[in-house]
Amino acid sequence: MRAMPERALVVYANPEPTSFGAALRDRAVAELQAQGMEVAVSDLYAMGFDPVARGEEFSNRRFDHRLWYDREQQHAVRTDTLCDDVAAEVEKLRAADLVVLVFPLWWFSVPAILKGWFDRVLVKDVAYGGGRRYAEGGFAGKRAMLVTTTNAWPGMLAPDGLVGDVEIVLWPLQNGVLGYTGFGVLPALVANAVAFVQDEDRHAILDDLAARLADWRTAETIPFHHAGEVGEDWRLRDDVEIRVIGHRRA
């Protein structure tokens, strides 16, 4: 009996088809396919993905008097009534061993269409819920990676740079979205000043991405804290050594 091939999902959020982000997307797909993986691509703009959360997307409401969005998501999962566009993306996530998110860094975050994808697709009872978060999150055992482009010079996003440490900028995404839902999060690839550098620099960035993806199974992931390290007050115990940038002792 043949083993099932590993699967990857590349989520792409850039409205410009000829952007450097598209080149990063294509290189990621090519590298993963060269490894024998099955690769699905969710090109959110090309798909016309609707990022807006609405009560109308639920055909079998649990609550009629108000929209309690996460509870309606949970109810839709349990009654198998997720709307078609969300259900299709959820199935891609469930099937994937690796998820790669490719996007430009806009206002220190993701484009709105990708934020809406998080809101609508990371549904309760699949991605999280019932106490499942971080190491016990719904996507535990899977890995994920951010690939983002900026027009900032690298020094601007250094720890002492003008706009601050890029690891802090990415913390809500790496910890609060991916880590929280159980993914093992690989260090992000941040491609800076892509509109201003030379073609040889862009080729080097593409090669760096391919090299990182070649090691996605064994590379060290970001060591987020988990529920077993906090006390009854939900704060890290005194005996736990802080190991990630988003935590500090008060």
C-alpha cells in the first residue's frame, strides 16, 4: 500500500499578479512539489475570497437574537453546515502538513483579505476550542511559516531600528494566530526593500526561501509557551524561563 504524500497549503494574499510576492509563492510551490509534496494554493484575491464575517453565512443558526460568531462557527462544524467557501479552506488546512502564508506587510500586519481568512477559516472546534491551544491546538503536529515582503530597509526593522524589531511586529501572527492554533511555527522569511534592491538580491531571497523549505520538517520552531507553564492566574510560573520575545516579567 502506497503511503500518502505529504501535503502543503500556500495561502497567497497580494492583489498584484506580477509582484515579488507572486515569485515567492511560485518558488515555494516549485520547491515543495520537487520534494514530492501535493501543494494546494489559495490565491485569495484571484479566488474573490470574501473576508467579511457575517451572520448570513450560517444556514443553521444556534442563536437567533444576536450573532455570537465563534459559537456559530462551532455549531456549523458540529452540524456539518459550514458555508462552502469556508468548508473548502478548512479541508485544505486539515489536509496540510505544512502551511505557508505569503503576503506583503501592510501597516505592520496582513492585508485585510488575509485577516478575514483567519477570522472565517480558523473556526472554533477545528482550529481551537475546548481548552485546545498552543501545544494542544487543533493543528498540533502541523507546521507553518510566514513569508512576507516589505519596502523597509532591513535596519528599520532591526531591534534598534526606526520602526522596531520585526519579531515583535510579527508576534501577533506567529504567536496569536499560528502558535495559538497549534502549528509549529518556523522562523519567518522577511524580504525587505523588495522594490529597491537589485535582481540578484531578489534571486538570493528566492534561493533562501527554497533552502528554508527544504528543511521544513527538521528546522527548529519558535518555542512558544503553553498552558502547562502557567499558574491558576494564567501567568507564567516563576520557575519557567522566558524564551520568546512576546513575554516579560512584570
